[in-house]
Amino acid sequence: MYSKFWRRSVALAAAVVAITAGSAGATGPKPAPQAEPQPAHPAPAPSPAPAPVAPTPHEGGPD
């Protein structure tokens, strides 16, 4: 069981190294990517005030 885990770990590490080396390219390491500016999130629109509801007869109300 330990050897299976060890082989998988080595294979994973080799894959990570290969991907990392491939992404660096032949010209050397790429410059660090600049963080993209995030747009300012607009304030949420205020919810409209609920419309007044006329009371139904069983709720009472002005007579």
C-alpha cells in the first residue's frame, strides 16, 4: 500500500514539474501576472417602499 501511494506521489510531482517547466517557456520565466483591477461594485439599488395596501373589511379600517 505504501509503495502505491509513493508511486502516485512521484507521478504527481513529475507532472507538476513538467507543467511548470512547460509554462515557463524557452525564453525563461514569465513576469508575474499583474492583478487585474476589480471594478468597484455599485451600491445595491434601494428597494422601493412597499405600496400602501388598503385594509380589507375584516381588518377594520376607517369607517
